[in-house]
Amino acid sequence: MPGREQPAVKVAGLITGVALAATMSSCSSAPPSADQVLRIGAIPDQNPEKLNRLYGSLSDELSDSLNVAVRYVPVSNYAAAVSAFRSGSLDLVWFGGLTGVQARLQTPGAMVLAQRDIDAKFTSVFIANGASGLRPITSADQLVQLKGRRLAFGSESSTSGRLMPQYFLGESGVTMADLAGGAPGFSGSHDATIAVVESGAYEVGALNEQVWRSNVDEGRVDTDKVAVIWRTAPYVDYHWVARPDLDARFGKGFTDRVQSSLLSLTPATERGALVLELFGAKRFIPAQNEAYAKIEAVGRQLGKIR
């Protein structure tokens, strides 16, 4: 009877509406797909605890400012950062000068977005164990004193912990064959270089000056055992590099938005202050691919870029 069918229709409609609402709710709470996640990474130049704290905080900041999911993906070494960027496993990476050049050469269209205020004129320091007898060097020609010494670099692909220190040594007439054992050692990171020189395992080490200062300020260095003996001339170093497909994945203008978010980081906010403090900078500034031409030339000269 028509009068008895109407409630059934209403019930059916109610069930359909509830089912549709549940489906929509389920879709809205579903995790974003891989294409909806901005994956950031960095060369592992310091201890993992500090890196996780730094890039975890930065991920939260970028997620809020860009309104997308952002995830920090750690890598095991410098070469892995370059490979992950090339394959698309990482979208935005904090590279050193050399690794950034390598990544862009292997990923056509990749773009330098920003560097810290300290990266336009960056420096490395040579540190020495007190028992080595080495004293502060006042001019580059005195680097010949390092011939026959046990010297440690950081990572083999580090700009500030290997490439530029080796370049400046070469300019002063010191080849790698002149070192004790006919070659340098490699600690793996700037923190580790401090440790192996402080312990006496190596007489001399070369590393990023910003990391040196940070470790000294935090009381992690026994300055009675190890001290700076020479500081290099300035060069350009760390920078953010973005993959060329970000606009295609996240929408037109997204790469510019990422750059703006980095440049807008300010110590005026609690999280911004923490991120900049961990980066050892006051702010980020714009940077371009062309700024790293000298690093590329030195990389080719020393056989790190072919």
C-alpha cells in the first residue's frame, strides 16, 4: 500500500545519507598520498639527535605556512642525500655547496632557493690537538707545517669539512700525499672531526666553523686539548635546493611559496627562533644556482665532479 511504503523510502534515504557522510568523513581523515607530502631532507653533517630536532621543528613550521603535510626523511650519508633527491624520494634538501651542485647536475631543472645569512661568506677552521705542538698559523703559506701530520676531514663530500680545506691546502703547496700515511682520514661529520682531534687520534682536523663555534658554546669541546690554528678565506656554502616538479605536484607557484616560507622564518616567533638558532643563523636569504659556480669549478678540479 502506498501509505506504508513512504516510511521505508525515508529510512532508505536516511541510511544512504549516513553512509555517504561516513564515506566523506573517512576520506577527509585519510592520510595524504605520497604526492601530497613534501619530503624534506639534509646532509647528515651533525649528530642525528640535533638533526631530528632541527628538521622536525622546521617540518612543523613549513606544514603550517604551506598548508601541506611535511615530513623529514633522514639519510645515512651525503651521497644518499644526492641520490634521494635525484630519484624523487626527497623534494627539498639542505645541501652543502658541493652536494648541492652534484644534486642539481643530476636533476636538471632543480633550483637553489635560499641560504643562511652566514653562507654567502662561509669559512672552515683547522683545529689541532695541543700535543701536536702546532701553533696558530698567521698566513696560508705556513700551512706547509701540516706536511707529515695526521689530518682528518669530515665526510668525503663535505664542502666545509673536505673540499674547500683541501683546495686551500693545495693552493699552499700541500697535497694529500704529503700527509702522514699519504692520505687524509675521514671522520664522517664535523662533530666527529672534533672528537678524533681532541682524542689525539688525529693531530689536525678541518671542519665547518659554525659547527665548531656551536660545540664550543655548548661546552662540548675541551679547549685545553684542541684549538683553532687557522681559518680559511670565505666561500659560499650551504643552501636549500628544490626539485623541478613541485609546482606540478602541489600547484602553480608552490616553489615560490616554499622559498617565501623559508625567507619568512623569524626569531620573533618561538618556533622560528628555535629553528634559526639550530641553524646557527639570524635569517635565510635568497640564493641562485649561479652563486655556486666556483664550488663546481673546485669540485671538478679535485675530482669530486666529473
